[in-house]
Amino acid sequence: MTGTLRHFLADDDLTPAEQATALDLAAALKAEPYRLKPFAGPQSVAVLFDKPTLRTQASFAAGVAELGGFPMVVDARLAGVGVRESVADVARVLGRQASAVVWRTFAQADLETMAAHAGVPVVNALTDDFHPCQILADLLTVREHRGRLAGQTLAYVGDGANNMAASYLLGGATAGLHVRVGAPAGFQPLADVVARAAAVAATTGGSVAVLDDPVAAVAGADVVATDTWVSMGQEGDGVDRTAVFRPYSLTAALLAHAAPDALVLHCLPAYRGQEIDAAVIDGPQSVVWDEAENRRHVQKAVLVLLAGWAAGEDA
Ligand code: NVA
């Protein structure tokens, strides 16, 4: 490898300029899907899942194929990543077979170990901490509908302690958004994530705020987002989230506090009647199907950029 080995493990692994480049490239690839053949070495991209998936597997498989590559989908539980073999050994093996490794898993630290040993770019396909590919898709969707990102206010309501909230803070701040998280005490973002996002926002003209009042969070917002109250891996933890999150449910009444033409985002899967009402997710302000499609385009852009940097086409 003659270039710079880079990874996409968290939203702020891309600078604001690089994020804008990724979104531009994603838009170009959306218009012309088969334009680029970026893989200089092995044509496979290893795609591993420790958690359930629909959009991520489908969009990476379709996207890698459109880039002329082969999506080598590996069931991480069957392979026993970190169980049957150490994460580092798995990384060393996959890095000899594939041009990049994409992994959905639990611990961010395990993803970092994969990145430290793979010798090829590693992409976060969701961890407990971050879901950066999803936020890029959300940003592309907002940009398509609004024509711009910087200066828009994005309100996220619900579980502020999950991966989506953290990625909205970091990725949104990178795009110059004003990001507001409305979440109850005990389910608010980690202070270090908020501080990290605030530091980025200071360079982009964006801002970040954490509130416990859902109405204040949503008031006048240009974009309103929510996510499941029970993230993958939390299903059996015995915590009753329904009562505490109910006031943060994205109902038509809560959405009415946003700008009249506010866009509605949800990364899916959605639980209608819980974190979002059917009338909202299936209503005229919802852009969730564009959001789901855009996973493919932004992930292709990330793979192209990482492959290019690894090959020496430094940004
Ligand atoms: N917070 C959710 C996102 C699903 C795409 C989870 O981790 O399950």
C-alpha cells in the first residue's frame, strides 16, 4: 500500500470538507451508478454482521456489486469473530482477501481492533456507539430535499444515549447543522460525545444542544428524526423504556411544533405507535424511503474515497 490507510469508524473520521466530498460523490454515483471501479487489489469487500440487518446488508451488497466488486458477506457469529478467533486474527485474514472490511458489531473498541490489524480500510456498519453510514445517508437525503445542509436545524427525539443520537451529533455538526437532542434524563448522550461534536460545530458554524423537553427540541426544526427505543442488543436487558420515552414519541402533535415543511427521518426499522406514529412515518413529510435508498449511494462513496486514499490519491 502506497497511500494512506484510512477508516470510517465514527462520523468525525471525515473532516467537514471530506464529508462534503463524500456527499457530492454519492450524488454523482446515484446519477451514474456504474461509473467507478475503485478496487485496485482484491475485488471483494468483506461485510460482517454480529447483529440483525436488512438495509445494511442489502445496500452494501448492491453497492459493492455496482462498484464492480464482490460483496463477501460473512456471518460473524458463524465465523466466531472474537470468540473462535481473536478480532485481530480475523482482521489479518480478511485483509488478505478483501479490499475493505465492513463490520456491524457491538463494541466500538472491537471495530478499532479490526481497523488496527486489517491492513485495509474498515467501515463501521453500526456499533453500540455510532452509525456513521446512516447519518451520511440522512445528510444526503436532507440535501436532496433542501438543497443545502449548513444552518438547518435537526431535532432528534427519543433515546439520546444510542448510536443514532451520537452520530447525529457528530455527523450533523460536521455538516454545519444545528443538532438538538431531546431525551430524558438517564438516556442522554455521553458528555464526551457532546463535547466532541461541539468542537466540530465550532469549526462549521453548527451547534449542538441536549434538552429534556421534546417540544423545545423540536420547536421550529427543519428536520425531525427519531429511532427505536430498544436498540439491537438491548432486547433482553429488563429496562422498561416505554414509560420514560412515551413523551418523546414522534406523533403528529409533536411534529406540529417543527417547521411546517419539516422533513421526517427514521433509520428503520420503525415501531409504529411507539417512537413514531404511522401518520408521521407514512405521512407527506416523511422521507424515510429516500433515506433507506441513500445508504447505498453514500456507502459506495465512502468505499471509493477510502480505496482512493489507500492507493495514494490523497485528499
Ligand atoms: N439504534 C438502532 C439503530 C438501528 C439501525 C439500533 O442500534 O438497533
